[in-house]
Amino acid sequence: MLNTNKFHSSLLILLICFIFHSDNSSAAVYYISNSGNDANNGLSPVYPFQSIGKLNSFINKLQPGDAVLFERGGYFQGQINLGVGGNENNPIVFGAYGTGKNPAISGSVPVKNWSLYKGNIFKAETDYDIKNLFFNGKQMTLARYPNTGFLTVKEPFSDATKGFKDDKLTQSPSYWKGSNVRIRTINWAYEYTPVKSFSNGSVFFQNPVYYPAQSGWGYYLDNNLNELDTLNEWYFEKNKKNGGTVYMIFPSGGNPGNYVIEGSAFSYGFFSVNNIGNVIVRDIELRNQTEHGISFSGKKTGIKFNNCTFSGQMKIGICLLNNSENCEITNCRFTDINGKAIYLLEAEQSVVSENVFANIGMIPGYGVTKSAFGMSAIIALNCNSILISRNSFYNTGHDAINCIGYKNTIEKNVISNSLLMVNDGAAIKSYGKNNTNSVWRNNFIFNVKGNLDGTPRGTHTVAMGAYLDEYCSNMNVINNTITGCGNSAINFYNETNNNFIKSNVCYGNQFGIFFYKDKNPMVNNYTSGNIFFGKDINQFSVKILAGSQGYAPGKFDSNYYCNPFRDDVFLYQTGNLKTSYNYNGWKKLFGNIAESGSKLVTGNQIKYSKLFTNMSDDTSTVLLDQVYSYYDLNMKSIYGSVTIMPWSSEIILSNADIEKLPEIYTAVNYLNFGNVNDGNASVPKWYKLFGNNLKGEVTISAPEGFEISFSGDEGFSKSINVFPESGKTEKIIFVRFVPDKEKSYYDSVINTAGNLKAAVRLRGSSR
């Protein structure tokens, strides 16, 4: 393993000076370290500054080409207030120096000196207003009622944005005053507000909600000391001046001094309202801010984020408002954010690429209030010519990607488990009259669930893979693989015209494609070369919902419509009347829109099937177990192996159930690290490991010159093990290049489970 401590500070100084001074000899490099002193000049690692406060005292005097470097392994509390930028040739850089884990810019402060309050509740005084609490890195729950689940709105006020009545709330007057009410106001959103007053079951909102409260919908109350009765709950009582008292229930017999307890107190990591350009933020961790990790709201050009980590933000990881151009967010990690990971408003020609998103918007009732997209991973509103590419998403409360604008490209993303906390959304979604001429291609979408907690009985799951919502036009949805959607793989709603749907594989969804025509016209949509494969008797290839029979949303050509259990895979609904059709009835109903190039495949011959995927840039060859017989959708025999083109998939039929066979495979199979000097470590890159039906662990081994880890900036080694849960795993694996010889490196990380192997090719040079 690389000994990263073998270099002296003098060599570090020379390297950093070369990097930052090569284009601008007058540029300054400022160093900040926990062991520094704000009385130092900060111009070398030997005499660094210590605090963000010191940085803010001169930050707006930074010049193009200047750099501010935080020591790796450091932990810096506070908010960086940025008012200036660089220029195209000499950006201002915020980064890291030294060895170890990337430095953390923290919005939280330690909470210490706990004493027993009563029972197993402890308390601690703090000089800060605490908005969120973390116990050994895990977010705690504000003391709530009920502890789990939801209460139900019985009757909203006449002005339903201002409150509701629930006669099951029998507490004394003013009991809930000052608490929070967190309410599911509509299918796709939660909102929250302090309680202005309470009496006789009536809850008055301090702030009006955006969507009116509705009878039969769910809510809960929190932030009430009287309800602090469960492990992992907490409460903050504000003093008349700054600060207050934190209360928390600790594990039975636990000593508070044995735990790391932090309270979020600072709003932002980096903050700017100025027009700024050409700023780079890299190799930095931002965590636990009460608002956003990054908040830039002025006009922005050439802002870049690379190899940064965002976690624990109460609202947004990166928030770029109002006119961003040529900005980049690349190779960053976003985890455990209550609201949105990335929010872009009015961005042009920008890139969001090669990032990892996990557990975004996963606490119902938290996130961003008064927002239709308050618990989503990427929200890009009124954005044009942006690229969202090669990102991984795992566990998203609402949409994984919601992108609205002109000429945007969404491609080669891997999206697993979206719409887990709300309903009526999608893995990839767009909406509005200014959404046109965009391309969604080569994406893989797995398991779009939809969540009905807190909704009235009878609410239906509305969970789509690719959702072209109202007014989308001239969109190209091409060669995507979509499986496991609670509603439709591809969905159109109301006046979505002139769209092109081609070569998508839609496997195991309630509906392969769904056209919902409301009052406005929906015409000229061309659906060609797709596979719509239902796996059970309740799944249909096509559904059309319209006000009258005979409506056609466009033309269908050369598609496969498949279901082993039924041949009437076409569903037409008018009002509550649903009629299913077989292929002949479908063609008779619509005439020339259902062309002869399409094919219906049904019956026992397709009872057993499996989706094989290739989420990489190389052609993939899958070896088939010769115990079974295999066929394609034309019932042509397949022998030995199947070849899958890059970023595509194939459905293979068999004479027996092959879904239960063990398998491992990866998303992204080639990592190029470029040139890294001998003795240094590269910025990590990642791939995603999938495993199904596994009997034991997966061993991952790195070749000479490379190391692997489950984390982006620590814990790297030559070998790690993955332990599947119930035989299944879906894991991000990080790889870094650590050459110890001057040569070119060409090799592979090997993932092994029993006799199964999956390789990820690696390349780097230290010449």
C-alpha cells in the first residue's frame, strides 16, 4: 500500500506552487489547518491560518489564480462567504493539501457536557441555535407524535392553506403551539410549518402551506419536549438570547461522553449572492448545513465542483440559482440529504456527470417545503443545453432527475429505487411548454415504487420510469431500459406532442407505455422498435386513457408486445370503463396506427424470461448455462452466449426459470485515471457492483498500482469483501490509482463470487 506520509512539507509546497502558479506568477496560495493560527500569514503549510472566520476576513480580496487549501483530515466549522471569482484562465480554487481524508466544512458544532435531565433523557447547553442533531454521524428524529405513522386530517379550514381540524387531538389548549406540523398536502409533496396555535383539535399554521390541506391525508407533529419518549429522538429549547438546551434520549446505560454528538447550526458551507465566475471547489467534504452545502444565487459562469462530498444538509446539497453558464458538477458524492441533492435554476450549457446519489429525500415530512420537488436528487428548472450523464442513483424519495428546458441530454444514468416516499413522479421526468427538443437515452431505470403512506384509501400508485408530463414536445426517448415501475415504464400526460419513442426495453412494469389524454390534444407521437414485456397477468403493454373511444396518440411501428399469460395486452380506458384488446382488436380499433411490423408474443413459450443488461461502453458477452435452452423474442435458439451492445439490454427466453441463477455484474467497466506522478494518489473514480441470488460474499481485488474502498476518500486497500443481504447487493466501489513505478498500468479490478467473475478495466500512467 502507498505510504502517503513519506513526503516532506517542502515537497508539498513545491508541488502546490507549481500547480497554482504556473499560469499566474502573482497568485497566492493560502493554507488553513486545525493546528494553525489566525495570526500567521497563511502562505505556507508551515504557517497556516486556523479558521473559516479568518478566511472570511480577506476572502473578497482574493485575486484570479489564488487558491485556498484546507488540510486533509481537518474539520472546519462555519460558513464561507464568497463575493469574488477568478477569470477563465486563472480561476480561484478552494481545495485540499496534505494526506488523509478530504477536509470537512461542517455546518454542525459539537454538543458536549451532558447531564441527566430525567429518566433516560439527558440535556446539554450550547451557544448555538441547533436545527438538526447527529449521533455518531446518524441524523436523529425530532421528538414526534405519533412515534411512527401518521394521524389523519379530518377537515381542513375554509382556507385550507392555514390549518385543519382533527377531533382526535385531545391535548389541552396551546399544547402544540410552537411545535411543527408535517403534512402530506398532495400526492407528490410534504410540507411543514410551526403551529401558530392549537385548541379543541384545531391546528393553526404559522405559515400557509402551498398545497391546501385535504381531508383524509396524513400528518404528524414534532418538536415538542413532552413527546421526547423514544430512543433516537431529540429536542432543542431556545434561550431568550443565542443558544439553548439540547435534550436527547440515550441508549440505556449509555455514557454521553462515549458518543460523537453534533448539532447543525450554520446555514451554508459556501454562500454567495454576488455575480461570480470561474471558481473551482474540489476535494472538500460539506456536511450538516441547516440549509445548503453550496448556495450561489448571483449570475455564475464557469463554476466547477469536483471530488466533493455532500451529506446531512437539511434542504439542498448544491443550489445554483439564477443564470448559471458553463458550470460543472463531476465525480461528487451526495448522501443522506433531506431535500434535494442538486437544484439548478436557469442553467445553460452545464454538466452534471459521474456523481453518486444515495438516500436523498428519504425522511417523509422533511426536505424542502412548499415545493413540488422537495425530496428529489436532481432538479433542473428552465435549464437549456445541459448534460446529465453517467450518474448513479440509489434510494430517492421523489424523482431521481427532473429536468425542464430546451435541448437537454439525459444519458447513461443508472437509477435504482426512486419515488420511495411520495407518489406521482418518476425516475426521469419533465414538464411544461418550454420543455422541448431534449434527449433521454441509454439510461437504466430499476424499481420506481410510489408511496401511499398518508394518502386516502383508494389512492392509486402513479410511479413511472420516464414521464413526459404535460406539454412536453419533440422529445427523443431512445434505448432506455426500464423495469419494476409501479405504474408505467413510459408515460405521457396531456398535450405531449411530436415525441419519438424508440428502441426502449420495458420489462415487468404495470404498463409498458401509457398515454393519458386529458382535455388538450395529444398527437404525432411515434412509438417504434420498443419491447413492452409484461411478466404477470396484471401487466399490459399499452394503456390509453381518453375521453372517448378511438382516440389515437400517434403511430405505432415495429414493437414487441409480450405477456406469457394473456394476449389482450392493450388496454383502453374511458372514464371508469376499461376494455382490453388483443392484437387484432387493437389494429381494428386504430387502423393504420398499429402497423404490421409489430409483433405479439404470448403463451407458455415465454413463461420464463430474464433481462440481461450492459451498462458500459463496451460490447458485453454473457455466457449462458448450458443446462437450459435459450431463445430470443422471435423464438430463435441462442447457443453458448449472448452479445449485448453498449448501454443496452436483451430479454432472453428459456425453457426453465433462470431468474434465480446467481449473477454478478457491474455498471461502468472502464476507468481511466490518466497520468499520476509516482508516489501520489489519484482522485477516486467509481463503478457499481450488482449481485443477485448469491450464496456467499463477493471478494473484490485490485491489481498492482490501484486500491479500492467503499468510501470516496478513506479506507482504501488491495482487497475488500461485500456481504450480500438475502443474496442481493448493489454497491458503489471506489478505485484510486496509486502508482509506485514509472510505467503505464493496464489491468482490472476483479469481482468474484464463487465461480462468478466480473472485471472492471483500469488504466493509468505514471510516466
